[in-house]
Amino acid sequence: MLRTFDPFSGEFDRLVERAFGWGPSLVTQAGMPMDAVRRESDILLRFDLPGVAPETIDVTVDRGVLTVRAQRTQERDNEKPFIRERVPGTFSRRITLGDAADADHIEADYHDGVLAVRVPLTEQAKPRKVEISTDGKKSLTA
């Protein structure tokens, strides 16, 4: 249904872990963590984007690929941080949508540092009951 695409993420995580001793979870935390929930009529994607101004968020769909981009700016130029876990910069996440996604009706909402993207499902992808017939007896609903 949904697939994230980052051909370098696994190799990058291993490289960073070897070079700096950071685990993959810290690398992910610096980027754009996401949860995906399948519901009856849609899929809900939630992206953690703390400290990101809403006007820097861009959500696009092109040829079945949903792309989320966001930018976090440095808060104070005159300070020298000695710990930096809230990395400034531009972040991007690409998700391949399956044929069951209705790309024309995707909605997005940003509130309290969380971007929620609702991807509706086509009618063919929604769960439905299947009639089961038996030899000359009433049909059963499964």
C-alpha cells in the first residue's frame, strides 16, 4: 500500500553508527519520523516536525509519489551550541502510494508540530463483505 523510498538510509545509518557511535534512532530523530495508520476509508500519515514554520512545509503528489518537505531554520545565529539535536535544514520524505490511494483528494493539516496527511482510499480498496453461496442453500455473508 505505502512504501517509503530512501535507497541510502540503511547504508547511511550503518556508516553514521560506525563513524560516530550514533544508533539509527538518533539519525531518524534528526530527520522526519512518521507513523502510518490504516483506517477503514483512508490512511493517516503523521510526521513529527517540531520547530518547523507552517509556511516552509510543502506536500506534493506526482505520479503516485507523495513528497513531504519541510525546513527548520536556525533560531539564533549569534550563539554557539555545544549540543545540537534539533538540526536545522531542509528535510524530505518520499512515500510511494499504491493504486488504492485516491491521490486527487489528499488532505494535510499541521498542528502542534505534527503534520497529518490523510490519504483517502478508492472504493475498490475499502473492505467489503463477500457473499458465499452453498449448494442450493441460502448464501452466507462472510
